[in-house]
Amino acid sequence: MTGLTVGWDHDVELLLDFLNTRHVLDSEASWRAWVTERGLGRSGDIAQARAARAALRSSIEGSSGPQTAAGVVHVELTDGVPMLASSDAIGAVLAASARLAVLGSWERLKICPADDCLRAFFDRSRNRSRTWCSMRVCGNREKARTFRKRSRASQNSTLATV
């Protein structure tokens, strides 16, 4: 059993790593390697991992339909303190998700809206208003597109009035 007693930042990093594992879940070997690198115990079924990832990402994106992610999570009493624990990677990720939800931090998990990115990120801004995974890359690119679009529209309206 893997007792998950590490801190809140570990939960955030584990969950983000899992949510951004698109290519890791392409093969059993890469999935097992990812799990081993993080010391998460058994890898569990890759189809279950894919389903859990899809359900978590959908939930973060605000999908209104019911989402189901299956994994074994249980409560262990460690030194008289209840702790979420799991014996496999999927359960570890779901336990991290549950802890973040209980702590009121689930809403800080977001998916970058850039069509060519879609990476999950954690909004650490004070007012929870961050939109892009990276302002330098995705945000800047989108602002440049919007500026060019406005400039073209302005030029077209100027030409139409001449």
C-alpha cells in the first residue's frame, strides 16, 4: 500500500503530470515507466488510466455530464490520523484529486484554451483568474492573433468608407 502523506504541492504536481500524459498512455511500457518513476506502486489497467484521465480532464473543463473514474482508494489510520491511500497509480491520482477537492483547490485546476496546447495547469493567482498555461507562449500567441484580427477589421472598415 502506498500511503499518500506527502504535501499539497505533491498532489498538484502528480495530478498535472497525469492530466498531461497524452503520449504516456499510448503504450503499456510507457505507462509502467511513468508509474515507476513516480513510485506509485502497481500501474493498473491502462484502459482504466485513460478513462480516469478523460473523466478528470472533462470535469476540469466543466463538462456537465456525469464523469466516472475508477480506482481503488481507501482510508488508512496512520498514527490515529485518517489518510487516503492506494495500492496503484490510478488510485493515487484519484486520491490526490479528492484531497485537492476537499481543500477547495479543485477550481484552480484548468485546461489551457489554446487549441494547439490544451495542457492542464494549476492557477496559483490570488484571484484565480489565470487563463493560459503560459502567458509567454499561449497567452501571447492568442493576444497577437486577436490584435491582428482587430487590425484587419479596422483596415477593412477604413477602406470601405473611402
